[in-house]
Amino acid sequence: MIRSAMLALVLSTAWLAEPALAHFLFARICPPAEGGRAAEVYFSEYAHAGDPRYIDRMSTGQFFVQTQPGEFRPLAMHKLADRLRAHLPTEGSLLVVGQLDFGVLERPMTPPFLLRHYSKAVAGQPAEVNRQDAKGTPLEIMATFADDHVQLTALLSGKPMPGVTFTTVDYNLSSEELKADDAGRVKFSPPESGIYCVYIRHDDPTPGEHGGKAYQEVKQFATLSFEWPLAPTAADPAAVKLFQDALAARAAWQDFPGFSAKIAADLDDRPAEGTIEVAADGSVKIDLGSDSVHPWLQEQLESITMHRAASQTPRADRPQPVLRFADQQVDHPLGRLLAFQGGHFATSYRVKDQQITVVNRLLDGQDMTITVLANETNAEGKYLPHSYTVQHWDDATGGLVKTEAVQDRWTRLGRWDLPSERTTTTASGDGFSVRSFTLSDHKLSGN
């Protein structure tokens, strides 16, 4: 076992001499988050942040995704500052593989060699992942998941590699070396939850030429990354508390009597006026006189009343949400990412400073991300939405469908904060749209 401090020293020393050899090509299947689910590829010592120096070389690699056993399709990667990224389906078990010929390297006192990397990442249900087929790359790590361990098998040209050394790396850069048996297999029992990376090495003495440069041998590395447990189901009490504290900090309509108000709307330059009635149970009735009620108005007002309902506040007699931290990043600008199981369309949230800052959903084939830009506080110090954005992506292609910006305003009447104004701007391939409504002359029901 090599602890993190010692490994960091070894890696930093190696970078000075052979930076390309101190890094490995790691793929990672990220949890559903903003824009859905993505595969990211890094050239680094761990599957998290890449080295920008090598992004151009990384972009020459080839990558594939398997959604069904034996069915590989090319995966189009987009070049970012320090990593490659590709959109993946939000649901289902997946395998992502890649190959990168880094190039011919020359080192003092060493014959020139071709550096070649193979990467792999898996995610999903263990039984489904275990049925996935090998890609058939010259060097490959296969993984079979059990309840308490992962069986790793090293393959060279499809055949087991007896006695090969597997090196595992966790989030803290703690490393462990495991020696395979005569069948190229080893059992790895991750000590705790998190993302784990594994790599193996094989030197091929076959000479050749690449990019107009001759080499005497090929140094090959194969990597694998996965989350442990592969498909966690248990709730994390700390994640649940973080989420429930944010729910409790929102302004809610306790003992709500209902209200009525006048409404003046502008729907893409079409004005409308009338009245609304919101019942104690949050149901909404709109009367625009001779004009038919616009579906957008009904939808927006029902959404507002639903989010203010007292039923949104956590109570001990209600089922507890099944939430866990989706990753180990504690300093994300938008807050901790929480994976949600069993929710109505929700796939993940972010929470920061007792506020839900992001909601990610898969709805009708679209990945939807709601990002809170600003909240305001009411008389009790509870949070009310002030402005937020909503992005919609096609879950099949990852293409951006539309972006909405929403601004809300509120008025205080008695003990309740009632909506007074909403303006929504929408940008899409169809153009730009502005819709708004204003409520006035609020009256509480029964008064």
C-alpha cells in the first residue's frame, strides 16, 4: 500500500522526467447532473481533472459506447480545456472504451517507443455490467462485480495475463498493487465508497513507425474506472439532512386559506385580463372572460402553488427521501451534488447554504436543469425564488433544445407570501419569446 503523500512525491518526480508516463488515459461515466449524463476522458493520475497540456493529443483518440452487450457505437467527444466530454443516455447501464496513440517518445538512454493507452469506464446495475462484452483491444481490463468485491481480469490479445500487476488509485491518490493469479485475475475489495481507477502495463517489443517516426517498442497501458458500490441504493444520512434542511428553509404556505386576485397577462404580445382563484388545496381556476385560458398560465400558476404548498416541508411522519452524495467534490460553486432515487422525474440536486441551487430532471425525453440565480427572504427569513434559468437538452443527442429565464416577484398578505409577477423569456431554434403575468388586488379567501 502506498499512501497518498508518498504517491504524490513519486508522481511529481516522474512528471519532471517523463510527464506522459506519469499520466494515464482515464475515462469516467459521470452521474446524471447538469445536461444529463456524460462521459469524460482525462489524461491525468486519476479520473477527475486532466492536464491541459495534452488535450490536443487526447482529441486524436477513438472512443465507443456500449449500451447493449456486443453493440459498440462511436462516441463523439468534445474538446474542453482539460478533458474530453460526450453526452450519454441518462438511464441504463453503460460501458465506454477508448484508444489513444499518444505518439513516439524519446528518453535519454532509452530506445524510442510508442506510447499507447486504452481506457474503459463502466456504470449501471452489476448484473447488466457483468454481461457487457469486451471491446477486443490488444490490452484490456475486464471487471465482474459482486456484493463485496470486484474481480479484475487482464487480457492481452484476448488471453489472460498471468501474474500481471494491477494498480488501484482512489480519490485521495492512495494506491495499492495487486498481483494477478495464473489466470490473470485478482480480487479487489474497495475499502470505502467512491470512484476507483485501475491500470495495468504491458511492453510490446515489436518495432514499427508512427507519425513518420520509428520506434523500437510499444509501452501500453489499460485503465478502468468505476463507482463503488456500482449501483448504491442506501440513503446517506448526511445527504438526506442537507436536502431536508434546504426544504425546511423554503417559504411555505402553512394553514393556507387560498386567495383570489386580478390577473393581467402578456403572452407573446397577446394581452389578456381576468381573475384567478387559488383554493386552499392549491388548485387554480382562471377566468379570462371570453378569451380561452392559455395553457401556459395554468401551468405556471399550478407550479407556483405546488412549490409553496406546506406538503413540501419535511415531516417525521413522511417517508424519508433516498439521497446520497453523487460525487466527492465538496467545493463545487453550485454546491454538493445529490443523487436522488425514487423521485418524480428528479435525478439529482445541488444544495449550498441551505438552498437548493440546481434541480436536474429527465422528463419526456429531455434532460432539464433548473439553476437558481438568486433567492429572496421573507419576513421569517425563509427563501423565495427570485430568478432562475431552465435549460432543456435532448436526452438522445445531447443537443440544446431551449433555454428559459424566469423572474418572480412576491407580495405579503397576512402570514403568506403570494405571487405578484412572473416573467419568462425563452430562446430556442424557433426564436425568442416573452411571456408574463401580473397579479393584483389579492384577497385571502374567507375574508
